[in-house]
Amino acid sequence: MSVRKSKSPPRRKPVAVRARALRAAERIFARHGYGATSMRDVAAAAGIQAASLYHHWRSKEALYADVLDEANGRLREIVRAELGHDEPLAEQLRRVIGRVLGFYLQQPDLARLNLRATLGDGLPKSGRMRSRDTRWLGLVEGFLQPLEARGQVKPVDLTRFLLSASAVLSVHAVAYHDRRNPFRRELAGPNRAAETTEHVTEVILRILGLE
């Protein structure tokens, strides 16, 4: 009588493991912050061994950097798709801001992650500018500098503008989702998405002298 060998479970593809780990890391970093998150926490959330996580990232710092880069890459695609249309500048920016805020309203973990990163969570306090920041600066500089030269927007410090815009967008999105936030009634709620979008848009347009 022959004995049938049991089939071993199919091996997970490295790409699928990496993608799942990134999603889990995005969620854990967003909810608990960089300092309170360990590689074991992320591995457990992703349903993999910690050794598998270290196979893809040599350290928590490297994993965090990839999480931020991927999140920012998705946002940059939204911004690029909405800029450069043949219409008044204020209308272009209104659409961009609305799309970005809408993205954050649908992605509460990314809103929290971005707010933490904007406040410096897990990022070096000194040293050269991070690559994710330089890519944002390059995108915004390429769009705003010609307009500034023509007097269509007032001169702004691009680094401070990006920090301000990012903070305004993410803090309102976080408040929208966070029931524990004492300002939630004023800033959020199911009927406040349009009002929140309009308020955030006005704030950012004023920074540029367009309101």
C-alpha cells in the first residue's frame, strides 16, 4: 500500500511578502509611531517571520523610509496628474488640494503617517535633506517658480510651504477620522468633508497670495 505524501504549503512570492509587509508597516507606524514600533510588531501584523522582514529591509529605519517613499510616491502621482492644465491657477490648485485631501480622507492610516512624518517622527533632526523631500521640492519648484517669476503667486519659502501645506492637509484628515480628537465636531464629521476641503483650500491659497 503506497503512502501519499502530503503537499507542502505553497511558498509565498517575495514580491507578495514585501507588499504585505509594507501595508502592515504603514498601518503600525501610523497608529503607534516610529519609536513604539518594532520589526517584530510589523512582522506579526503582516503574518510573517521577523527573519523574512529582515530579508527585505536591513533595519527599521530602512523599512520606515520605504513606507514613506511609497506613500509619497502615490501622492506625487495625484499632484502631477492635476497640475499643468489650461485653466486659472487657483482652479488647478483647488482641484489638487481637493484630490489630496480626498485621498487622505479615504486613507486614515496614511493621513496619520504623514502627520507624524511632518512633525519629524522617526526622521533625523539634522543632516542632508531626505530624498523624499527633495522630490517634493523639485515638483513644487518646477510648478511654482515660473509663476512666481511672472508675479502670479507671491514668493514663498518652498520648504516651509510644503511643511505648512502637508500639516494642514493631514491634521484635518486625522481629525476627520479621530473620534477622540476634542476638535472633531468643528473639523470633521460625515457632513463636513466639503466644508473641510474648502477651508483647507483657502488656507493654502492664502499662503500663496491667491485668496
